Amino acid sequence: QYPRESSKLERGSMTASVSLPHPDAEDVRPVIRDLEQAEPQKSGKDDEPPELNFWTLKTMGLPLQAFAYGFVSTSLNSTIYGFFFGYLGMKSDTLLALTSSLSLIVVFMLPFGLLSDCLPLFGYRRKSYMMLAWVMCLVSLMTMLLEELPDPYYCKNSDGSYNYYVEPCNPHARVMGYAFGWKLFLVVLGLTFACCAREALIVDYSKKEPAATRGKTKVAMTMLVVAGNCMASIYIGLCMNGKEYLGTSNWTLSFHEIVLSLVVLITLLLPTIWYTTAEDQFRDHQPLKQHLRGSWKLLEAKSFILVLVFAFGSQFLVSIQSTASGNVAMVWAGVQNMQVQMTKLTSNFLHIFGLWLVKTHLLQAS
């Protein structure tokens, strides 16, 4: 019953790529001169452009944002089991509806990609929209802090664990779950918009890579996102492991304290995005009709359609869930929050290994 952050990223990358004009179109302009001027790494061939360097004061905004996206999205996702299902006592089918609605947010990436392509904001097509998206996340998280945290839904045993077999001590807590759920929806919507703008900028960067290593930037940024996922799993597993959040410890950070830490992180991230994300100003407005024509031309390609079919089929298979899974995990199997986070951590380590394998050996493989 837990959404997969990596799958959202993969779908977001595809959607952002669709929203860009055709690579051969005249109005596609190379950007990011700072990336070439920041001590470029040689590609090995004189006739090819140098490899892009993202680890300078002028260009580190994109990798930092990728890591922050992975950390924030997984931190919030990891609170669903312990806070929404355990502390607030939401029903299993309601929880499944919440997680499904969060997964459906990805459909907004296509219109948002069209907007960022065709309507530059403050002279930029990407980082200005990144700023707006992260501000949306920040405001939504701050509204969560304004919500009063109720007492737990379930009554507690003498050892601090929940007793699921007696009448709940605070039935009103379940009602509060809807208020927190709507705010979580808005946060994830902002994260999705930020992901879309970032992926579109990665596509712009990838056009400037040497042909022999093209795709390296995309894989590197995805690895940073998954690294953020790993750090978030460790953070929530250790710091939100109290018995009221289906953990084992007598000490824990509260849900509000977790949200506050994310507010601080995003507040520090905002100026970093604006001042250290390399993007040339783009003041020309691309006609929507021309943009749609280029996108349709891309959709006509057989190879691209096959990629879409594969993405649809794979996501369909992994997204099949049961409304009973939450109760089976919490009541019957007694799954604890730390176990959930360690399982996610293990899968993310495997994901990083697969990405490293692609980056090292399979970039140009058919």
C-alpha cells in the first residue's frame, strides 16, 4: 500500500521528455554555458563537447534538488504507515484511496510540462517553475504544522503499544486524517511539478553531453534521488520509531517535528535553486500549436510507443493492491515501522546498484 517514489520519477522523466519540442526543431537552443565553463571534464575526443560538471557553486542546484526531492518525498511517504494508519487509525480502504490519489498526481505532469515549455516565467523555463513548485510544498507543509495533532485513535496497552481489540479512545482522530490527507496531496502535487521541471532541464543538459556518454546525467541525477530515498528511510526508521507510530522505541519525533524538519530543508533549498541552477534566460514564447505538433511527431515514433506500452504495463502490474493489505500488515503480521523502512532501504540499494550498472556498462547498449 506504499507508492513507489522511483516509479514516479521514471514516469515523470518520460512525461517531461514528451513535453519538450522535437530535438531537431529550430527553437531548441543549447543552454547552460556555466556547465561547460566550470572546469569541464574531457570526453576523450576533440570533436565532442566536454562532459558536464555539476559540482561547482554555479551549477550544484540541480543535484542538490534531486537529492532533496528524494528525501522529502520518501520522508512523507514513510509517514503514511505509522502516522495515518497507526496513529490516526484510518481505515485500510481509505488509506489505499489516499495512496492511489497520490499516485494519480503524475497525470498533471503533461500540462505542467506544456506550460513550462511555452510560457517562460521571469525569463526562465525551468528553475522559475521549480521555485514555484517548492514554494507550494513549503506552504502546504506549513499548513500541516497549523493543524492540531490529536491524541492517538487506538487505546494503548501498558507497554505503550496499541490495543486493536477494544473501542478506540479517540474516534475523532480518524476524522483528522482527511485534513492531513488533503494537505499531503498538495505537497505531493508540488513535488510532482518540481520533478517535471527538473526532468525537463535534465533533457536540456543531456543534449549537450558527448554522444558516447549521453544519458550519464540522467542516471546520475536518478541515483541522487534514490540516495535521498535511502537517507529518508533511515531518518524515519530511526527518528519516528515510537510505539505510537507502530515502532518499538519509547522515544520518537512527532509527526509535526518531522514536518518541521522538512520545512527547514526546503527553506534552505529555495535560494540554492535560484542562484546555483545553471540555465540561460529564455524570453521567447513558443507557440502552443508548434509545440503540440512536435510532441505528436515524437508520439508517432514506433520506438517511443513501445516505451510507453512497457511503462504502462509494468506500472499496471506493480500497482495492483488489496484493501486488506494494511490490516494484514499492522494487526495480523505486526509489521513495525522500522521493518517497513529497512525494506525500502534494501530495495533502494538494489535500485542504486542497477543504476550504477546502467551508467557504467549499458548507456549505449541496445
